Amino acid sequence: MRELVGSPGTWGGLVLRAGQCSFAGASIGVMVSAFGFANYTAFCYLIASMGLQLLWSFGLACLEIYALKMRKDLRNPILISLFVVGDWVTAILSFAAACSAAGVVVLFEKDVNFCKRVPGFPCGMFQLSTALAFLSWSLIAASSLVMFWLLASL
């Protein structure tokens, strides 16, 4: 079978995992630096979900580095099935968290006009954190589709 971009143990897989880590970490950093984020459940859920995403992606990035350095093949059916389940779970959680945070951001921005009425309300930081979460989700979605395709082809 032809090599898929983003397969485990390849440079493409490492780039996907590093991107997931970076965007999840950036989303957490921006949200935590926004004053008052803990007052809103959707933003706390976003932090928890991105934290799980960061841990999962970092662990797999370390595994990718090890596999590249030692020239190991990670296309074992048991490993691939573990990657599929982990990627799909984190993808679903990340998407749900990003959507809920986006809903709250739209509520603040368009519906109740918090961003215009309350000076110093960190709407821009909430928006940036949510956008970074969606970017992290897009990379984990790509990873999960590649893993699912690999599992189907084994």
C-alpha cells in the first residue's frame, strides 16, 4: 500500500502531532490569560478538552520521534486501533468544546453586546482561543481520518 501523509512513524505524522500540540497549547495559554474565563462553563470545558488534546498529541509526538530516530514501524494493527480510538475520542471532545466556546463568543459578541458595553471584557482573547481550538481540531480530524484509513487497509 502507498504511504499516507500523516501515517505514524513518518515526518508527516510528526508534523500533524506537533501542530495539534502547538494549537492546543496556544489555545490554553490565550484562554488562561483572559480575565474571567473561569466564570463560563464552555470556556472551562475548552481548557479541559485542549488539555487532553495536548497530552495525547504530545505523547504521540514523542512516540513519532522515537520511531523516526530508531527507524521503527508503527503500523501494527493493535497500535493503529489504539491510535484510532484515541484520535476519534479527542477529536469529538475538541470539536464539542470548540463549538460550545464559539457559541458563547457569538452570544457575547452579537446577541448581548458584552464586548461593546463592558470595557475591558476580553472578547478578542476568547475569540482567538476558540479559533486556535478549531485549528487544533482540524489537525486531529485529519489524523483520525488517516488512522481510520490505515486501520481499514491493514
